[in-house]
Amino acid sequence: MRYRLDSSWQRFGAVVLAGSPLRLFRTTAAGAGVLDELEQGHGVDRSVLVDRLLDAGAIHPHPGDPPGSVIADVTIVTPQLRTDATSRAHDDGRITIDDGSIPPLADATHRLPVTTGPAAARNAARSFVHTDIVVFLDADVEVADGWLEPLLRHFDDPRVGLVAPRVGGEPGSPLDLGDEPARVRAGTRVSYVPGAALVVRVAAFDAIGGFDPTLRFGEDVDFVWRLDEAGWRCRYEPSVTVWHEPRGSFRARLHQHAGYGTSAAPLALRHPGALSPTRSNGWTAFAWTAIAGGHPVIGTAAAVGSSLALGRKLPDLPTSASFRIAMKGHLLAGRQFAAAGRRVWWPIALVGALVSRRMRWIALASVMVDVRATPTDVAYGWGVWKGMVRHRTLGPITPRLSAWPGRQPRPTGPSGRQPRPTGPSGNRRLPDEPRRVPGADGR
């Protein structure tokens, strides 16, 4: 099989730094040969090293390769609730589950007696699925001819449980996760995929019991995270794009984002720590706190000093490379803190701005980082706080801080392929790497 290198890929001889979060891979001479083949775009055999690179998000399957045993027989399922936007007929043989529409949808495969949400509607379709692959496709999603084939090729890997295409639509849509392929996992660059279009292995669906019907929003995020926790690979394949019909008005978009925000609290209770708005090490947090507090020299010195210290803890990397990586992490942290200020911390910032001129400048700076996203970010945050009050949790607004790792020991095994933590945080993550914030079900 051929693979694409992730954009994070950096190689230093027999050592590779790549993935999301960034990981350090030390290889033997034979492993370095595999790295050569990967970089040259040649096909390579599956191996422990290749599997670890895949799981880390350092490489991605090439969608253009011919499949070995592509699964052509699939079932398409559409959960549908009668609205002006989604009440449309489909003549492609898909299973349509009417989620309690009044009046009922004509020609629906099955009708639920009351509206229960997309999770329960998708689960209700399971008894009508007799294929190995099921496609969940929302009614307001348009697809092109041949869109499924590149996604189905991923299922030649028996560990792949879910593949999702890129969902295009209005600019800045939370459903559009960009043009880079990814392994989907909480806390990474692509931490979720929307339920607007999902291709799922039925065995994986059954293994985790389907979607959680108690979640009205965020059920797709929870589904993907449970698949990942159960050991299934979940992949984002942006070489295929489907189109999601945007909301008809600005007010409707704000209402949509607020609804997404309400999913944060129940998700935080089910997956502790996965929704933290910022993830950084203590030095990064200290540096930005000092800068925000009016001490830029102290903050800059802390960032530079901690970046220099990282070189001693990662002897496999050139000092210049480790310094550059750490400084980039500190800078990206500023964007992450600004995004959190706009999205989930803005009620706190608003109160602070009433009494502090410095807080007003900080709030203004966080808005200026992305002016276009501010209205929907604020709406999302409003939904987050509503959910936190309802579920009595502060999980969605609590940052995660970690310490620096200790010096990494040299590998003692014959392969030398064990990935090592690489950033100042101890969770194998480059500090403050930008990541997607979940909360979209695509409906």
C-alpha cells in the first residue's frame, strides 16, 4: 500500500517527528529504509512501524490506490425530520427513517412515533441493514457520482471502523474540517467528524452499541470517540467532498451553533478532559499569563528558556529543531487561548472587562484574531454555559495543564520503533497544537 505523509512530517536521519499530537519515532536501519520508501511515495508492506505511524496520524492511506477487496455493497441510511430544508424525496434506494415528522413523511422505510433525534433514528435503521458497511447521510447533504469509492478503499484495513469525507458548505462552517487527511481522535488536529456523512463498518457499529440516543447534539462526536477508545481506526478523507445545505439566515446559524454548544457538557461528563478548551504545559501557560498580565519580558524569557531546555530532554533532535518546535508551540498557544476567550471563556472575560482596562484589551485582542468567527463562537459559548448549568459541570471550560517530560531513555529493544513523547506536555502532544472543537451533528 502507498501512504501520504502528514504535513507535520519532519525527519532527522533514522528519527521522525510527526503526527497529531507530535510523536518521536526512532528506527533501526531497516526502519529507516521504510521511511525512505514512504517519502518517495512507494508502496510498503504493513508492519509494526507502519501501524504505529498510522495510529499516530503521521501517515495516511493513499485514496487513489486500487483496492484489494473493496466493499461495493453498502446500505445508505438517512434520518429525516420534516422541515422546509430537509423534506425531500430520495430515489436511490436508501433507508429513510422518519424521526416523528408531523405529518409523516411519505415512503419512509420506518417511522418513529415521536421525534427523538438523529442518534435514535440512525439506531432504528440497524434492523434494515444487511450489508457490511452502512452510510449515514443526512437529508440536506448533496453528493457527487462516485463519491463513495475512495472512502470504501479505507476498509481494506480491517481495523478501520469509520471514514468521513469533507463536508463543504458556508465559509467557516464547523462541519468543514479542512483539506488535510487525518486520523480522528479527541485532542488532535481533527478531533471529530460530523454526522452529516459517515461511512461505518457495521461490526464496529455493533461493537459499541451504536449512537447514544440520549444526546440530541454531539452524538456524532461521542460515537467517533467511543469507536476510537474501542480500538477502531477512524479516518477523515478530504479528497472526497460532500455538500451540506447551510442555514437560511444568520439568526438560524447562531441558533445552530448555540445548539452545538449544549452538547459540550454531556460530552465532557462522558469523556473527561477531551473537551478542554486549551491544552498546554505549565511553562506555556505561565508565559502567556505573564504577557497578558503586563510583563512581556518575563513571559518571553519563560518561553525562550523553556524552549532551550527542551533540547536537553530530546537528544535525538538537533537543538535548533527542538527549539523551533517548542517556540512554535508557545506561539500557537496564543491562538488557542484567544479562541477559548471568544468561545467558552467570554462570559468570564465580559465580567472582567467591566472592571479592568487590561481585560478589555485582552478581550479585544481575542476577537481580532478571528473577527469573522466571533458571532458564531459567542453563540456556541452561550450554548456551552447553558449546558454546564444544566449538567452542573465545568469540564468544557477547564484547561488542561501538564508538566515537562523527563529526559527520554534510549530504546533497548531490537526494533527501536517505540514512539516517544515530544513536547513539553507529558501526553505525547506538541504544546498547544491547534485542534478542532467538537459540537456538530450536521443535521
